[in-house]
Amino acid sequence: MPAPQPSAVLDIDGPAAPPRSNGELVFAEPWESRAFGLAMTLNAGGVFEWEDFRRHLIRAVAEAEQDLDGDEPFRYYRCWLLALERVLDDQGVVGAGELVDRARELEARPAGHDHDHDGHDHDGHDHDGHGHGHDGHGHDH
């Protein structure tokens, strides 16, 4: 039996289309690529249907465009993250309240402390270069 294939098909045009430059996906911040990868992985694992996520994404983009003011630029991956939160809530994977609580916990951590070191030494290696962000909470600064 063949392995299941991810059902995600990224839009090229329209409100659900991710930012691209010369055909390549563009991420302004490390958390954006992590949010993108998380959604793709969860979809590939069968946690949610891509079309359900896509509908949430289109709605989140429309809401963000309506709420735009002159001071705050449009942030596509904030919409992506909101769509991911909503589809996970819909599927009963994790509730929106749990996500808010966890985000607050992460925001309360000291700067630069992304995870528990469990007593092992990290001398001289760059956490960001190994997939660990120092931001820890998925928000723009």
C-alpha cells in the first residue's frame, strides 16, 4: 500500500496564496517558517483536511484586510497562524484557550531561554541554527 500523500496544494494566486519571490516561498521571521512547516506536517499526518485549513486561512486574511490601519502592515503568516489555531480548535486537537495560555507561559520566559537544557551543555552552539528560536512565542516584534 502506498504511503499517504499530503493533500496540501498551496494556492499560487488569491487570498490563500503565501508570499513568494521568484517562485520561492518567503518568510520574514523564523517563526513564520515554523508555523508553515507545522501546518504542512499536521496536514500530512492527517490531523486536518487541507480544504478546512484553507477556508480558515481565507477568512483570516479577509478579517485582517478589514482591520488594517495605516500603522500596522498586513502580515500573511499571522493569518496562517490564526487559521491553524482555528482548524486545530475545530478538530478538537487543542482548544483556543489552551493556545492562549501556552502563549502567555512562553511570553513570560526570560529572553533567550527557549527550552529546558536538562543539565546538558550547549557551549558555543547557536540555538537558532538548530531549529530552536529564541522568540518562543510566535509573535512579531
